[in-house]
Amino acid sequence: MRICFINPNSTASMTRKIAAAARSAAAPGTEILALTSPSGPPAIQGEADGRAALPGLLRLIEGNVDEADAFVIACFDDTGLAEARGLTAKPVTGIGEAAFRTASEGGRRFSVVTTLSVSVPVITANVRAGGFAGTCLRVRASEVPVLELEREGSAARETVAAEIGRAIAEDRPEAIVLGCAGMADLAESYTARFGLPVIDGVVAAVRLLQTR
């Protein structure tokens, strides 16, 4: 099986992080392809950035439709998911959708910790549209700009961790969902640190597609 991850933003370091997380979850026989949109904004933070990223995202899917068995939109906003599904009969999922499905297994309740407040309305709408309102307790912003997650030596990881701590104390979730592809390398360490499942949508997407 060949799974193609498409990063709709133009930040190549994030694509490398996404690819590494996806390959860590890939079973024998699963190949991961990861592409960066050269025409996308550097980060997707809210609805306007999502609209700007859409043309480049769809071009990448159209140009690689014969190169993969499934596609993953590697933006937690699931940018262009409906439009992408209109381009191919092959499975297409977003890392937001995959994370929600994984987090809510068995009726488990979860909170989402994302980057900036501008992303909260988009994610909240996706939660409701996907039928996860009954298991999602809250979508929370850590107020970390997406690109701070890419900057070596930044305080972004600890700022996100602090918001996870508040979510656990205030929401009482059974799992935490990381609401940004740029957090793909943090789930394992946060799971150990906080003692409950911390779910990354990149890994979740690989695992779900492998069980189709």
C-alpha cells in the first residue's frame, strides 16, 4: 500500500516531520510518500489560509492520483477534504478526521489542543460535521503560532504542554488530540508525560488506512 501525505502549506520541514511520523506507524508493505505544496502559505492558521492553500493542494492530488493507493491531507483543519474526495475514488482522509475517529473509539471523550485561536472555529465546525460533538469536550488554543513548532529552541513544546495540563485539569478528558501537523513528533513524549493517550492525526491516519 502506498499512502500519499500532502502538506498543503509550503514549509518543507513540517513535511519531513509528517513523513517521519507516518513511517513510524507504517506496517511492512506500506510505503509513505510526502509532498509539500509549493504554492501554499507557509502555515495554515484559520479559514483564509485554508482557502489560499486549496488550489495547490488539489493540483498535487490531481498530479499524483496514479501514484498512490490513498491520500492524506496533512493539515489538521482537513483543508479541502470534500474537494479532494471529488478528484479520486481512492480513499482520502484528513489528519483531523483520523484523529477524531481514533480518539473517540469506544465512546472515549477527548479535548483538542491546537495552535492559535483563529483555528478553533474551523476545527469545531469539523468536529460537528463529522459527528464527533458527543465525544469532543472542547477545542482549545495554546496560542502557539504554527511555525514556532518548527523553530529550534522555541518554547512552543512547553507552551503546548501547559495547555494540555489545563485541558486535563478542566475538561477531564480520556484522551488529548494534538491539533496541528507540526505537533506530529510530540505525541509519544506527551503520552508518557501526562499518563493518558495523546493522539496525533498523522499516525492515526496511517493506522486507519492500513485497516481498510
